[in-house]
Amino acid sequence: MKPGVLRGYSRGLKKVHEAGATTEYSYRTAFHEFLRGLFSKEYNVKIIHEPGRETFGAPDFKVFTDSGIIGYIETKAPDVDLHRLPKRDKSQIKRYSERLDNFILTNYRDFVLYQRGEKVDEVSLLDEDFNLIESNVEKFNRLIQRFLSFAVPSIKDPEVLAHILTKRAMILKDVVLENMGEDEQLQYLYQAFKEHLMAGMKKSEFADAYAQTVVYGLFMARFTIKGRLTRENVAFRGVPKSLRVVHEIFKYIASDLPDYLEWILEELIAILNNVDVEALKRRFHFGNGEFDPFLHFYETFLAEYNPRLRKSKGVYYTPIPVVEFIVNSVDEILKERFGKRLHDDGVTILDPATGTGTFLGGVLDRIHRNIKGTLFQLYLKERLLNNIYGFEILISPYLVAHLKLSMVLNQWGITLRDDERFRIYLTNTLDLMREKKQAGLFERALDRESEEADKVKKNAKIFVVVGNPPYDVKPSEGWIAELMEDYLHGLGVEKEKKKGALQDDYVKFIRFAQWKIDQNGKGIVGFITNNSYLDGLVHRRMRQSLMESFDEIYILNLHGNTRRGETDENVFDIQQGVAIALFVKLREGRHKAEECKVYYHSIVHDAGKTAREGKYEFLRNESWKTVEWKELEPKEPYYFFVPKDLSLEEEYSMFPKLDEIFEVYSSGVETQNDEATVAFTREELKQRIKDFVELGIEEIRRKYGFKDKSVWNLRDATEAVKEDVLKLGDIDRAFSSRAIKIWYKPFDVRWTYYHPQSGGFMGRPRYNSLKHLALHDNMALVTSRQVLNEFDAVLVVPTITVHRIFAAQNVNKAYLFPLYLYSDDGKTKRPNLKPEFLEELKKRYGDITPEDFLYYAYAVLHDPKYRKRYAEFLKFDFPRIPLYDRETFEKYRKIGEELVKLHLMKVDFPVEPKLVGDDLTVERVKYDGKDCVAINKTTKLCGILPEVWEYTIGGYRVIEKYLKGRKGRKLSLDELEHIYRVIEILMRTIELVRELEAIEPKF
């Protein structure tokens, strides 16, 4: 590098500075001249800089050669410290450094080089007065050489390409979002998407869709265009004209673009021109029975690009063994039950959640194996292109599906013409097209897509529905809401308070598929979905409805539900258990549910497969014909699709159920942010409420670290408290009125500010039901409606609890049944037992009190004989209480009274903590198996017998949960004594339970 270039640069900057320059733009012309002289001619370097441009989103300088982009340079004003950037600049530089592979940041004096997301070099070339620092010239030369010699290697691996494209898609999304307010064309596209595809689409969702469309359109073009990509040939030759929506978007890309879009598009094209297309095509070979790199490519891209979108839309990589099992099974059922095959006339196939086209690719692969040679091409052109349908709501997987299926055909030597396409439509399966308005070309393209999709939804006769529907709970609207009525009414489901599980998208997709097959009169559904509908209580009418439509149902339960405490591996990377269902309709119309035959196979319990790879192996080697199905006999009212031993049903169903006994009951409160709404002590809570009233939002955040949640935010919480304090007079009066104890976990009593407003301080206080407990002398029975393992979800409390007082992986939420209901003025109370039930009690047992019944029921629910005999029934509904004879009633009542007093901690006995060490800070909790639990390196709490340590309530080891709930805190003396009081309570409980076991109940 010539020293004169550097000295000339120094002089040029001094001149600008002396002229009174105040912004970074003033120095850019001198810097541009410097760059021209800096890069020697051997590199054939070109530099693009637009001096007048101030739009946010594009780096200031692009450095490139005829063979591609070298890198980018971003300038800041000379007085800016590159290590202490202002907030706006900091986020911009973070974006560039993380997402551009070769990037220099400079304030004209200091230079920082980033490569592949890492800071790799930095040097100060000029001092504060713009004098050359001679000792750093050589280091600066090395930095520039490193910048110029950076080269992106030829890309041959799909995952590497996915990673590189992800970073560019993120930049594209950000710049679209930041600039769309000024860009009429982007606003036009956004409005068209909102009106014609997704009502209520947010700007951020549009920016997502746009970025992914552009990236995948360019990606598609790389496989269809021979030679190098340009923006023009991508628009007019790279995207098939039959994909009208995408074609219209790319026509805009070929036009004169604003600079903030142009630079990133050129960057994407440069990257894709560096792709080894033939190597990628070899990797994308579909149907090798093991791995689909194409689908994995999109999964890798989306997992990194937008994991929240991936989760909310249920975009998960469907493993090839799952796809093959379903597709092969459907083909076998077609042959055995209908005398048809997948390629036969009249066998129309729909994937209503197409995603990247994996299932439809699997269908083509199966048909190709059934029909060899040139015959397949005849079937494809004359029948399959008209008989295979798909719906997809996200534009990028829609694009991927078309590209992928065309590549599947390419490997068999088949190419689709520009006017040929698969009938995969960009549409929301669960919605019909809105009323058409005046439209430009793009809207007309969207409308054409929607019109054709609607014809399939409403009128097309579909014989086979396959796929992997998304999971996302949100209310049904419009057309699908009408179909869903069938699952929401009948068998008492309409009376259920909690029907949210029926609003999961996968349930709606099953309902849609059922409707399409009913419409056809016969056919098959092959889905892999969330498995909660197999035994969920609110799904009982759904199961009955499916049995009324279909003649045969086959459930292959793949398990993997970590939320339920299952330890086997899931076939997906998710916590929710899954199952494959094959629904077969052999005759038209609907019939009695009992006429349907239901078959079941558990991959864990019947096939012994717990590891993911073992499950894949099973799915590769088995199919509908070879699985050893067990026939179930689902019966009213639950129609379970899993095996249940209900041989004692007649006996058990004679007993009254808790919701038939008590008038008012409710699940526990949902704080929706425990850290903010629950405190360990009254004093701690009071200080927090004081801060909520007196401090600003950001001060509270700094002090406590509270974060907003999806359903709770600090602003609403503080406003609710401030209004409450204003209404009640002052902080002291408000606090005295609202501060109450809350049972947070079994025997773990904390404090909360019980404000009645939902969505205020607390998410769901359930005030109307729980005020009888919160504000008055009362007690409540706490239990659960569904238990996953052995039943131990029973407790008695004197105040409110959180809805998750029991372990979530063992039981669903806790329900409270108060003993008394109070008048609004609190002066009178009445039993919360239904009058007819009270009458029945008096008839059987004479003049007993509501407390007597609670004691009796509490004892029965603790009796090991009862828990064992009715174990299966206790898993899926509120417990039923057997009404034994008077003598037995009295035995249970007496023990129950002792249990209740113990558990309400109304029994006073001396406690003596047994300590080894004196540091009461809880750092770790480890039991030694004998009688001591270590809480840190030096201190143990002793005198805890194994049976006390192992004692569980609602899936929690009581002592362990209490201690773990205080990790990082120092136990107070009160807390230490409380632990030993609970130890004594549990020891006495164990003794009383032994007494219960000895009772021989009589009816």
C-alpha cells in the first residue's frame, strides 16, 4: 500500500474537519476516495456508495468484484466511540456483525473488522487530530488484506446454506419492517395479504412472510435457472408463472428498488450464485427411506430464523419414518378395504397442512414404487396433478413444497411445464375466502388462489386426507366454528368450564378432515397429531363424533409426553405426546358410535420402544397390516381411545361426584407472574405494593427484575394497584384489606395482594368463587380432575391456592371446593353442599354438620384401599365419594377430623429442629436416604425419616418442594420451625393412613 494514499487521506479528513464538519456524511466523499486508492488494481474492486442516502437498513459502502460481493463498510462520525455506541447504532451494528460475513465498522479513524459474526481485528489508523499513527500502518494493511481476501467457499451442504440464508433473511425482515411506512409498494402488498389471506396480519408477520418469500423464491430460482442469477431472470424465469402469487412479488423485485432492499437482494443473489447446485441436488434426493434433507433444510432455517413462528404455526420436521408409515398404511387400507390404490381414478388426496410437502412427496414416492417407468409420467400428467391437493397458510413452506415436489419429479426425469403445477394452494384451511373487493394484479393472484382452494374445501370429493396438522390454541372463527359445534355439544361437554383444549388447531383439522370424508361418503384420514384427544375429558364428544362417522379407527400411540412425566423419547423435538390415527369410513352416512371398531397399539407398552431411533425403526418396518392391534370398547360417556380397566364402573358410578355434591367450586387463582404477585412474607409484599404505587415502571423493573409475560404486564398490574389504593383511601388501608395468605404449594404458605380485577395485579383471581375462602373463616377441599399417575392430589386449606399447587406433570390444575358460602356483607353463611345432597346425608347419618361430611370425605380420599380400587377412575374426573353405612361413616369421620386439623396446622405441638451446621442458606437440596437433607455444603436438616421425605401430595415430595422453593434464600427461624412442624404433621398423617387402611368399609 502506498504511504501517500494514507497521508492524503489524513490531509483530506483534516480539511473537512477544519471546514466545520459535524456529521459522518461530511467525511464520506474523502473516505470514498481513500478506498479507491486503497484497494490495488489486482483485486479489480468496485465500491458503491450513495452520498445522499440516509435511509436506515443498508450499510454505507458495498465492496465487490465481478465475481461477487467481498464485504460491507459502515461509517460513524469521528467523535463516536466504536466501543460505546448509542442504542440505535448498537442494535444496527449488532445486526450487521452477526448477519454479514465480512464487515468493517469505522469512525474514519478506528477500524473494526468482523468476519462470520466474530470481531477478528481492530486498529486505530489516525489519532483524534486525524494524524497518521505510523506504528499502526502495517497492522492496518493486514486488516485490509484480511478483508479483501475473505471468500465464501462454494456451498455444498444444505444446513450450511440454511444457516447463511437465515442471517440474510433476518436482515431483510428487519429492514422491511423499519421502512415499510415509507414504501408504497410494500404497503400495497401488506394490505393485500391482510385482506385476501390473513385477516389481522401484523406488520411484523408481513415482514416475516415477505422475507421468507424472497429468500425461498431466490432459492427456488437457483435450481431452475441455468447460469448465474440476476434479479431480472429470477422474476421472469426462476419462479413458475403457475405460482401466480409469488410471481407477482418477484415482478416487483425486478423493478427499481429502494437502496435498503437492493443491497440485501444483491447479497442473497451473490450467495446463491456461489452454491454448488449439483452437489445440493444430490443431497436433496427424496425417498431414500431415511432422511429428507430438503425438509430438514426448511426446519433448520425456521428454527433459527423465527422459532416462535415455527412453534405457533406448528412447523415441525415430520420424520420420514412417520410419513412412510402413514402413507404406506393408507395405501394398504385402500387396497384391502376399498379395492383401490393411491393412483386410482377417484382417489383424491389432500394434505390440509402441507408445510414443505413431505406427505405429498411421500405419496408420490409410494405411487412411483407402485407404477414403474414411463407409465408413472402418464398417470402424473393425466391424473395425479388433478387428484393431489394441498393447503398451506405460510408462504415460504408453500414455495418449498412446490420446489420440493418438482425436484422429486426431476430425479425421475420429469419436468413440469410453466402452466402445470401441483394443486397446493396458499390458503388458510380453517377459513373461507372473504368477499372480493377491487383488486390489482397481486390481489387477483391471491383471489384466484383462494377461489380454487375454496372449491376444494367446499365441493371437491376427497377420498384420502393425510398430514401433520399444526398445534396452536386460539378461538374458532367463521366457517370452521360452525363445524366445531359438533365437538362442543353433547355428553355434557357444553357445560364444561374449560373447553380451551378443543380450540387447538389440530382438533379443528381433524374435524375438517372428518367433514371432508363424510362429504365424500367414504375414505381414510391418516394424521399424526397431539395425543391429548385420546383420553382428554373435554374431547369425549369429539371421540363419540368420530366413532359415529367412521367404521374403523386405528390409534398408534407414540407417547413422548414429558408434561405427563413420560420418560420415553418423542419422535419430534416437542414435549407434547403424539399419536398416529387412521380413521376409515366404509359406508355413507352416520351411525351409532358403538358400531365403530376401535383398535389401539402403544409403541411403548406393546412394542417396548422408548428411544426415538427404536420408534423410527418400528415405523419403518411396520404398517397397518402388520401392527398387532388390540380392540378397545369405548363406552359412553367418555369413549376413551386408550385402554382403561373400567370393570368397576357400575359400582363406582353409583357414588356422588364432588361437582354433584358442592354448589360452587373453582380452580385455584392464576397469578400469571408468581415472582411479582406472590411474596414469602407479609413485610416483603407490603414493600412491593408500596413500590408499585410510588415508583415508575422502569424503576420497579430495575429493582425487582420483573418481566412482562404474554398474559401479564407490569403496567396493568401497577395501574390496578394504584386505582385500588386511591379507592380504598391509602396504602395501609388497601394493604390491610387485600393482603392475604395463599397456599402456594402443599404446606408452603405465602402472601399475595388479592385484588378482584382479572388481568390487573393478578391474571385470574377467580374472585366470585374464591372470595368465600379469601375473605372469611372457611376451609376448602382441594383436589384435581385429572391425575396422570397414582392419585395423591388431595389437600384441605383455609384460604386460596394457586391453580398449580400440585405438580403439573402429575395432575392437571387444582380445584377448590369451599365448605361455606358467605353473604355479600359477610354476616351470614350457608353450607356449600347442594340441598338434595344435604337431605341425603341427614337421611343416612342423622343430624351431621357440613364439617362432619368434609372430615369423612377427606378420610375416604386418603384411604389407600379406595385409591387402589378406583385408581383408573380417579385419573379422569373429580373423585366420587362412596356413602358407607353409619358405623363406617363414623370411623372415617373421626380419623378425617384429625387429618383436617393436622393439615390446617391447627394442632400445636413442640418442635425441635435437628441441625448439623448453622448456615441456613438453601443452595442445593439433597437427601442422604437415611434421615438428613443437605441444604448447602456445611448444613443438614436431620431427623427426617425416609417415609416422611418420600411423602407426596399432588406429585410433590412435600419437604423437598418447600426447600427447593427457597433456593437462594436463607431460611428464617420461623421457616425452620415450620419445616419441623410439617415433618411431625406428615409422620402423624402416615400413622392415621395406616388406621384408615384397617377399616373394612360397608355400604
